[in-house]
Amino acid sequence: MIKYKVKARLANNLGTDEFALEEFEKPFSLKEPILSRKKAFAYYRSIIDIIDEGEDDIDAIRSHIRKKGRNTSIKIGGRTINVPSNKENLGIGIYLISDIDDEIFEEGKEYLIIGYNESVNYLSIAHNLENEKIIYEKNNWDNQGWTADIKYYDYQVDEGDVYIIQPNVLWTPFDFWEHHNPSLADKDFAIETKPKVEESSVIHQIIKQGENRNVEFKSSLRFDIKKKQSQDHIEKSILKTISAFANTGGGTLLIGVADNGDILGLENDINTFKNRSKDKFAQHFDNLLKSSFTEPIDALLNYGFEEINSVDVFLVTVLASTKPRFLTYKGDGKEFYIRRAASSNALDIEKTYQYIIDKWHA
């Protein structure tokens, strides 16, 4: 027989540079395994909804899971910024546990099947789902039709070749291909052959820390990988981050780097401009800053291109503002953003007023 368990190990931001570690777990063991699985998923889903309603699972989890540890100071362009160091394997998910030893699962060992954990890669989760389906079929357990096809990049099958597998497994909410496939890094073999970053570089130090309250990665300035064209919402996400950093405690933004730290570069963005030049990229960024804030914000920013193994990224450092900074992107009206954990959050009028009083006039 098997059972399921929902486990979480989270670092909850307390509103400063401190984090409170939260750990909990809840087992589910009914007569029919599929009912245990459904109960576990309902509980898991309720947690995700509370954490960040409105985002898909993997983004909601990543936006809440933060690293716990001391700050590391690094110098960028003559300025010193603090980047929290990573020390904990954090995550939240549903785990399968078998009560017998066999060729598939080890007795008592926990296997992540839904969710996110920093110590477990997506390929292991995909394989765990396949093995779970095998166990159900082997024991003739009813899955009640709760199945799904998943598509993923299996880089362990044969080095140098891309393999796409679409097995039928027990239902999962995750789209493996959307978050993990070679095209996301604009390389034929993104996982195995992505550029190795110099260990001593400032960019490497930032990427190694991962996203947090003071560090944000953005894949592009305006290019939508899915739609293969420029999109306003991507530009606005960049500006929201800058606004939130300025209104909170400052921070560092890297454009051309995926959420998981993969270096994508700026080629897609640069190709959207007529003469396909970095100068046009920089000019467009300048224009966005000039047109998207109620008053000039340039004095708070230091930005420019950085090259890593022939791949360009765009590094933006933002100082904390001494007064509120409102975003006004393309007629959306005045919006106010602050930084919480690793996400930029809009405040309504009442909360904005209270935040301004507490931060700048207390």
C-alpha cells in the first residue's frame, strides 16, 4: 500500500531582512490510494491559494519560497548591495510513500510528485509520476480516470540528444514543458550546454543567491517567449520591479536571466529593434523610465550591459527612494508597488497611504 503526505518548509518574510522558518506536514492514508491522493491535493491546493491566489502553481510556490540566511555584501559599479545567502532547501509539495520495498520505490522513502523543492529537480518529479502510475497498474488500483499526459525534456537519456516523452501519469497540475525545455534558454541543449559562468564574476554571485527580496531575474525586457513577439505586460513587469525596489529597500534586477538562474541573454529582445543593436535596447530602456513614472527616477538607478561567456545580460541596480515613487505605464493610472519576499506587489489607495506614512513620515 502507499500513502501521501503534504510537506512544507517555507521561509516567511517578516517584512525586513529577517525570515521565520515554517515547517509542517500532513499525511493522508485511506483504503483507496486514489482517494488519499485527491485529499492530499485538495489540502495542497488550499495552501497554494492562500500563499498567492491567481498564479499558477510553480510561480506561486517560487514567489513564496525564500532563502534564509545572512546577507552577503557585493560591490556593483562602486556601490555596495546586500544579497541574502542561501542555506536551506525549501519547498512545498505532495510526497508518495510506500510501505514495502520493491524495484520501484524504497520502503518509507518520500518521493515528490507534485510541488517544488529546491533539492529535487523537475526530471526526478516526472520519473516519480511515471513510477506512481506503474504501481497503480501493478496492483490494479482504480485511478478513477484522474490522469494526464506530461511532456518533458529528459536530458539523462542520451547525452547530446533531445528526447521528448509524453507518458500518461496520474493527474498533475504542472506543465513541465512550459517551465523546462531547451528553447527557454534559446539553445539546442539548454540544460547540458548552457554557458558556464565565471565563478568569480559579480553576475555569478548574484545568480547563485537566487531571487529574493532584493534580487529579481527577468527573462527579457519585452520579448514574450511563448508568443514570439513584444508584449506590453513584460515591459510593465520590469517597471513594477524597479518601482517596488525604489519604494522598499533598493535591489538588483538582471534582465536576460530566467527565474531558475539560466542565462538566456538579450538576443531575442535586441532582435525586436529595427537595427538590432544594443544601443536601441538601452535607448528603449531609457525611454521607458522617462515615460513611466510620475517624476524622474533616473538618479536612483545604475544600469548597463554585462557580458558572461559571450552572452549579454542587462544589470540594473536601484537605490531606495527617499519619497514615494508612482508608476504610470501607458495610461494605466498611478500605481504604487512595494517588494515582499521575491515579488512586487501593488497596494490599494488605503494601504499605499498607510505605507507612505509608516515609511517616510513616521
